[in-house]
Amino acid sequence: MTPTGCIRRARRSGAEPVAQRLAVIADCHGNADALRAVLADIDREGAARIYNLGDHASGPLAARETLSLLRGRGDMLSIRGNHDRYLLGDPARMGPSDAVARAQLGTAELDWLAALPATAREGAVHLCHGVPTSDLRYWMQAVTPAGQVVQRPLAEVAGEIPAGEAAEVHLCGHSHLPGSLQVPQGSLIVNPGSVGLPAYDDHQPVPHVVENGDPAARYALIERGAAGWVVSHRRVPYDPSRMVALARRHGREDWAHALATGWFPRPPAGQRARSHPAGGATGP
Ligand SMILES: [Fe+2]
């Protein structure tokens, strides 16, 4: 672990020193085992800083353990996601996934969540959870009226950058879909994908499913190269069996299937799909 403020220059065997390699994680969703595997990979690769884009704990998994891992990193800058906001609300009104996580958290964890900013800027890097003005919308994807998740038109994507925001790299999460996109202004938008939840369904703005088709944890490494920012999307396999068992213990076969396979389970014909496994505040 890199101490606070210490910028480490990583050297891999036979390679030139790498300055300012930065790690980006998002959407841990209480999956402590995926997070542990990702942090170990980051430590092997070497990074001066870890940027953490929110939705840390929500889910029927290991919320307290996940927050303990995150809070123990002095080299991490964290912001909050929509589910971190939900966890600070009235427990009686929470969705089922938020409620399981909330029951595991004490004052120290809730105070930590409450202190997180919605966005952050450090050097050339700008952090948000969804888009800069909202933690509820995808930045690079649109959802069609039929519920298909598609690439959002470039002009819309570029238009989300606030006037005067001159960051070279914009980091976002929320969609759980890894990707990078350069906008006409010249800056780069990077989504590292989700550490802890590779598939889910949601009912906003219309019912839809997001699936990576891969149970591995995801994160990204970014570093400024001579010709621009180099982005490495990392796929980190880990053993999901303990998290799958926790999901089942809380009656969440949808989460168990998503964690084990990377796909969201399809209900038998004639049955209505269950709501977002991340269990938003508006979900049942
Ligand atoms: Fe989110």
C-alpha cells in the first residue's frame, strides 16, 4: 500500500520506470472478495493513486468488510454514488439490497459515506459517478424505449462536460460497463467497469438489463503517455463463491447468478423480471 501523498514510480521487470500510473475502480457494491483481488492487482502493477467512483457498499454481500478495505487505503480518493446516498436515507424506505448493506453499517461507516463528495478534481483528472451533474445517468450509454442499452450519440456525451471544465480525463462509473471514449474537445472519458457486480437490471428510465457476460472484476489503469493518455482495462478473475453464498443467504438468486456468471438471470416466460439487484431506493 502506498502511504498518503507518496507518489510511487512503479518498475516492472525489464521496463522503464512508469510515472503517474493511476488506478480507477468503481461500483464495488459490497463485493469484498472482488475488491481484495483488484487491490492486489493494483499493488502488483503499481499506482500512485486510486480513484474510487462510488456505489461502494450497497448489495446483499459484505458491506462493512468492503468499506473497511476502502477506508484502509491512504492512497485512495473516493467519491459517492447514488447507492451511497441511498444508504444515508431512511432504512424503512430502502430497496432490499441497500437495506441489507445498511444493517451492516455503523456510525463510522455512515460518517465516512456522508463525507464523500459527489465529484472531485485532482490534477488533470475529474471524477464523477454517473455524469458530472447526476449520479443517476449513464455517461456513454443510452437506454432506448425498448430497453436496449446502446452507445450514446457523441454530441450528447460531449455535452455533459461542464463549461470551463478543462480536465484531460473524466472518470465515470454507474453503468458497470468498461469503456473509453474521446470527445471532440479532446478530453477522454473512461469507465473502469464494476469491481463487484458484473450484471444487473434496472427499471429507470425504462426496464433494462446490463450484462458484461463475464464474472471477473474490472478496473482500469491510466497514465499519461507522450501522445496522450494510455488506458488499460483490467480483467481480474477471483473466486466469487463466498459472495454467491452471501447473496443466496439473503434470498438474492439474481445477484448469485450475476456474480457467478456475469449474466442476469432471465425469468421463466410469463413471469415479470425482478428489479435492479443493486436495489435502488425506488425498487421494491
Ligand atoms: Fe450507481
